[in-house]
Amino acid sequence: MISWDKVAEQSQLYVADDLRKAGYRLVMEQVIYGTDARSRGAYEILTKYLASYRELLANLGMAVIHNPHMSYIVAVPNQYIAEKMRLGETRLALVLRRLYDDKMYATEIVAGEAHVTVHDLEAAYKDLMGKELPENAALRDLLAALKRYGLVRLEEAHDEQPFTVVVRPGIVDVLGETALLQLAAHAPNTSHDDEDE
């Protein structure tokens, strides 16, 4: 078992509580970005002691993924212990992941982030989910939940849009290929043409 007191003694830069707090933040926020001013200290601690955090969180059923190119660390719970997202959050996250992939393919990613207008989100949500995007207050609640998971942040818009959704690069690991395949396996078949075959 890892002793943060011993690690802190060897470090001389951090006290044991700094190490505990960084790990706690990773578990609670799921994604820690080194580019965020309020997360920079935790990110530095996590990267310095990455092997220790991987060992510790593996015992809790979580994989720790470090993306040094995009400066983030993500804790991904395995499918058996993961807290389930609410249906509305899942739908919105899947649409945002698709928009992120589309922007990546179109080389419209800036510093690892995809900027999505509410208008584009509304169109994609209707196209992919077959239903209207939730109203403004409900949408903000869903986005606040996704922000807690480290998937998005909001920016004030510079036009008639109420805000811009910034899809963070951690969405690729939180909603990785395995998660997308698992969701696809449980998705209802909406194609009636397939029933005739």
C-alpha cells in the first residue's frame, strides 16, 4: 500500500495532504487538465507520481490514463464499478463526442478542444437522437453534469448564442471506443428496414 507520508518525505516539495488531495480531485472530477489554472498543481503532482496513482486507483477498479500531448489525466472506472450517467447526460455526451470527432476530422480542434455553438449542438442532437435538444435551463443542468465529469466547459458567446460549449479532449478517453461499443450494443434498433431482412 502506498504511504503518502513516505512519498512526501522523499519529495520535499509536497506534503502528504497535497498528494491525497490531488488523488481525490482526480477521482471526483475524473479529468484533470494541466492547462486549467486551478488544476495545474494537482496535474503536476499526478504526473510526478503517476505510477503510484495508477497502482492506487487500479485497486479501486479505475484505469489512469495520461495524455501528455493534451496535458490531461483521466481516471476511467471499469464498467462494473462506474457510476451510471443519467439518460439525458449520456445522450448529450454521445452527441458531443460525435461533434468532437467531426471537428477533429475537419481539423477544427484548437488546443485539443472543439468549440460547438448551441445552434450546431441543437442540429446534431436532433439529427442523432431524433428529438429536440432540452430547453435552456435543462440543457445548462446537463452541461453542468458533463462539466463535473471533465468533458466540457462553457464560454460566453460573442454573437446571438447564449454560450459556446467547449468539448474537452478528455471526452475521447471517458467515452472511448470500448464505451461507445458497449452503448451501441444496448442501443435500440431504430431502423425498420432491418426487420424485413
